[in-house]
Amino acid sequence: MKFFTLLPLAVLACAGSSLAGSAQPDYQQLFAEREVDSPAHFLERRQQGIGGAGGNGPGYQTVPSVPFDGNDSLPYSPSFYPTPQTQGTTQKWKDAIGKAREYLQQFNQTEKVILTTGSGWTRGPCVGNISPIPRVNFPGLCLMDGPAGVRGIDRVTSFPDAITVAASFDRDLMYKRAHAMGEEFKTKGANIWLGPMMNLARSPEGGRSWEGFGADPYLSGEGSYFSVLGAQDAGVQANLKHYINNEQEHFRNEGSSNLDARTERELYQHPFMRGIQAGAASTMCSYNLLNNSWACQNSELLNNRLKTELQFPGYVLSDWGAQHAGVATANAGLDMTMPGDITCCSRQEGSLWGGNLTMAVNNGSVESTRLDDMATRILAGWFLLGQDQGYPEPNFNFFDKKDPATNQFVDATADHYKVAREVASAGTVLLKNHRNALPLNKPRTMAVVGSDAGPLYQGANYWPDRAQNGGLPYGTLGQGWGSGSTDYSYFFSPYESLQARARKDRTDMQWNFDDYNIAQSVMIANMTDVALVFVSAESGEGYIIVDNNEGDRNNLTLWNQGEQLIRNVTAVNNNTVVIVHSVGAVDMESFAENPNVTAIVWANLPGSESGRALVDVLYGDFNPSGRLPYTIGKNRTDYSADVLYYNDTVTPQINYTEKLNIDYRHFDAKNIEPRYEFGYGLSYTKFDYSGAWTQQVGHADNSWWGSSNASTGLPDWLFQPKYEVTFSLTNSGSCDGHEVWQAYLEFPRSAGEPPKVLRNFGREKICKGDTKEVKFTLSQYDVSYWCNELQQWIQPEGKFKVVIGASSRDIRQAVVLN
């Protein structure tokens, strides 16, 4: 099968440095595919508010004159046809596909089209619906947000967001969290969980980064893998999103994310690959363009990389309103359109598919085999999870959760608070702990300061999708805003949990939730044993604007004058503990080194169990072990990428010119000292590393490719163990605890890789005084890089070093691979 490279982007030679030119693309042909993307339609989509549009002004250029990577031509994504027929790489998938093909023989053409076309916004109980087909006893499909729980309905758990479980660096908790969520989705009758979200935290301001697993592709990949396993073991179809390069909210509906093929595969595609390896039933294509081709009609992305190279056997559904053409999307590999309307999200008539897809099949614009493959893939996901056997019907109404006629008010929470609380505690990161300020030990007096400590005084669900857009401050931050949010069926604020513990300990506790009444905060903090100052920073999805933030944060400062609050409290109290609830990195330079700030607790986004999990950590009932899943820099300019906020073209060009060097990779490559590095976090005990050694356990090498490449899919031997690494961990401190170890790989210089890249991690429970031997393996894939010329993963010549430690910069052991 013929292969294409991304043209005219630089072709990366296998040594990692040379460039090659290419022919100029045909811009007229390139933009002709955009059937409904006239300037008038562009403005219409903006007015619907389904994505942040930044500062777009008048003047719609046909071809934006924005160069990429030193090349003056517009980045271009090549074509790849036809869509491969689904086959399945495991027996479970093959069985499901076989059942789907047999069942599909009962369907007529109209019914096959119904499977592929959402019923329309508000035309069903769920955020997305595939209509029932009574003639063949097909009950329909219910698709529901979001990544941290069932969105917008009653009697569910608001789980900690993915960024919080990522901070735990614990695969078991990733699985348990997703399994508990899956149980709730199934109990409510939702077939498809629109998660996990795996877009990387490329820039710290990115509005939806908190829905994902941080800035590193390996960590995000493990979050993807174990979340898919957890949800699907509970019987719910997982949905990998947003495919791909949807790393900012500004221009998400019209911007083109531009990057080279090597960067795509090594960073942004990796989490999707891991989700596919876990057996994910579906993938969601994103709003944006990729190298100037819409993600949902980009045949290189869908037909080639996803369905050929990664051999994805499931179906691809569009993000809500991300479909821009009918025939082009069908032939490029889209299998299901959501919510089924022409645009999103309002009740309307018409669809780009539906009757139009039937017509396209009848006139030969879309082959009947393509329609059959769409339907087969969709039904295979249904059979894969056994949803054909007694699966609950939806028992709620997403569009009116209190309507007694359409809601059964089923309790789905079970005992999931236990998992939620454990994840929130394990994902809490202790960044500073001078003079053993923590854990707290029955302080005589305590001051609790800041709106972020307090209850949500207008009710936890007062603002739609948790967007506090009607007034700030509002209360403690438990989650970001947007479609990735959930309604709280209960919520323990820090204040409530602290009050309960203070009463138990007979602690005199005073509080002030008014961030702007500095005098009151200073008065209650003066002369108390400890002052707890709560601060926050939030972001979300761009269809809601909060305090002039269009999803993406405008800056990295704390909200609600948090820095001033800390400064004034520390002026009168030399034992100030700062607790931060945040969607991502913030500027901490005004207080990180303040000697009166004795401790900093990074509490991420903890969900319903916020207060109880935090108190567990503050009082030492839970020894903190969380680590940062991204770097916190000292200056905004220290990061390798920022959000593109302003542009006056129809298709803003979002250029990923940093290539492989995002987050800690960039800080290492440029020798920039961060405030707190990726993987950093403290404990109440101490751990020692020793005795690292390695042996080769597998023999795969580059020659095993032979004349093959990714055109026939990635071979199994690529992922089998090749090296085994062993080391010892000793708890040399005074209490039991968990240690999060991290293993980074230093490639030979010839590979052109960043200075080091994460290749494994673990969270080990070790009692005080005990030693534990830890083993992990590295595969041929782990020690390879993507060679665009050969279309293969290649291990470079030279020595590799594995460095093991407690963070990306706290290295304790090193070993050279033989």
C-alpha cells in the first residue's frame, strides 16, 4: 500500500536532523473539500458559542500567509484512501466483528444509515443518541460526557478529574477510578463513555488540559490504557478523544494544528495508541484541522494512521458539530456523526448524513462497502462489551434532569466515594514542607482564609457546567468548566471537613471566605498556630467565557487576588500553609520562597470528596505521594508553547514548532530551572534508591522489520520486553508511605531526542524500615524513535542510559543498557 509523508513539512531523516523539500500543494483543491465552510457559516458557528474564537477580526484570507518550520508554504495533510475494512487484532474483537456482520445482514440500507447518524440535539435523553431500530430489535445507543463522571444528571459521583489521577502516578487507581465511573454510566443506561481525554498539556494555559493526564505522552498513555480497561471491564464503551491536537480552546473550530509526522507519533498519537491497545471501542475526531485538513475528514489521520497503522477496529465518531462535509467525511474514515445535525448545538432539521448519506451511496459517491464498514464497526463495539444482552436503557433526561416523566432518579453512586476519596488524596502533591509544618497535630488555633476553602454558597450546581461566569469568587474549586464537568450530587468543601476535624481535636477555628476583606483575614490569622490560605486558578471549555477567559486562561496568575491574600496573611503569621486548587501550573514566584509559607499543598481538582481527601493529607492520615504531571515554571516565557489568542484569518495556523520539546523536555533541553519540575512531590517520610542493574531479555531489533513498515500495522514484537531493569527502594523515614519512582531514558545523541523522556513509573507502598525490589521492562518501541523515511520505529545506534529517581530532576540511580 502506498505511503505518504506530511508535505510540505520537513521530512525528518532517520538521523533526526536533515530536511527535505516537497511540491507545493494545490490550495484550490485543498479548500474545495470544505463544503459548508464559507465566511458566513464561519461567523454562524462562532455565534453559536461552541468554541473560543479569540480576537478574530474582519478580512477572510483564502490562504493564511503563516509559515511553519521555516517553510513558506501552507502545511498540508496528504490523502489516503480507501478506508480499510475492520478486522480486529484480538480474538475478542474478531468475535465481536463476526457477530456484527451477521447481525447487519438483517439491516436495510436506511437502517444502516440510522446507525451512523445521530438523532439530533435534544432528540433523545442523552447528549448524543443513535435511534432505536425496532424492526431488527436494536435498542439504540446513548452517548454521554464526561471524563470525570456522567455529565449533567442526578445521583452520580463527581470523580477527581483526570489531571488529579495522573498526579497519583498509579495505574491501579487509574483503573479503579475508570471502573467505578463505568459502573455509574452503566447503571444510568449510557452505552458510551465520552472519555478518556488524552490531549497533552502542551501549554499551561490550555483550557481543557485538566480533562487529560498532563504533559507527558507516556504518563498520558498509561492513563489512557488503564482508564479504557477500567471502564470497559464495567461494561461501558470507552471513547478516545479528541483525535487529535486539540490542545487549545481559542480557534478550536477553525484553527489548524500544524506539526511534523515524527512529533505526532512520538507525542500526541502515543496515548491514542495505548487506548487502542487496551481495546477501546471508539475514537472521537476533534474540531480543529490538522495540517489544514479537518480532523473528521482527514484521511491521513483516520484511514492511514488510525485504521491502518494502529489497526483500530472500532468506530470514529465526530465531536459535536465537528463534521463539515458529507461525502468527504465518509470516505475519509468517519463512522458516526454527532449529534447528527448540520451544526451544533441547537434543535434543527437536516443532517450532512442521514438522507444525504443514503443518496451518496445510491449515486456511488460513497461505496456501499464503506457504509457496511461504518455499521459493522459501530455494532462491533456494542457486541464487544456485551451490550446486546440485558443492558439498561437510559433512565434519565440530560436536557431536564428533574422532569418526573422522563427521569427515574436511579442512584448510581454505590460506594464509589471510597475510590474518589483515595484518588483525590493520592493525587494531592506536597510541594513544600519547611520546619515539618505538616502534618497538622491538633493545633490550638487555626485560621482558614480564602473563598477557595468555602462552600459553594449558591449551591454546587448553580452555574451550568460549573462555569462560575456570573460572579467571582464563588467557592472552592472542585473541577474545571465545560462538557467535561459533572453535577454534584454531594460535595464536601475543605471548610466543612476542616471544621469537623477541628471540633474533634478541640481546635479553635476561625474563617473568612471573602478574598477582598483583607483586614478580616489578617485579623483572624494574626497569632494563630497555623493559617491555611486557599487559592485557585481555573479554566474550561471555550463555549463559556468566565471573567474574560475564553476557555483558555489569559494568564497564569492566581484568581481572586490570591497572591495578595497570601502576602497579607504571611505578614502576620509565620506558619502559613497554602493550598492550591488549580487546573494547571500557576505563577508561584511571589510566595514559593516566602519563609512564612511553611507548606504548599497542590490539591489539583478533587471532585466531590475534596474536603475529606484534603484533610486526610493535612493531618497525616494519608501520607502524600502525589507528583506533578507537568512542570511549574518561574516565568510564562519559560514554557515552550503558548496559546494562540489572536488571528485575523479564516484558518489560524497553530504551529507546533517546539516539536518534541514540550514541558520538562524543553526545560531540560534549554537548561531552564523550573520552580517545580515534572514528577516532583514530597512525602512525610524518606526513601532511598540503590542497586540498579539491567539485563537484556528480548532480542528484537531493527532487522525484524524486513521489508515491512507501518503500512501493515505495528508488529507485536515491537512491544514485547527487550530490557529488564531492577533497583531497590528503602523507606528510611519515620512512617509508612508510598514512593512514586520514575524511570527516564537518555537516547544516543544521534537520535535527535530530548535529553530524557519518561519510560516507566510506579507507586510502591513501603513500610518504614522496609526495602522493596522493583522491576520493570523496556520494549523495542520504548527505545525507538519514529523514522519518517522508513515509516518504522527504529532503535538508534549507541548507548542508552536509564536514569531512575523521584522526579525528572531528582535522579538517584543510573544504568547503561547493554
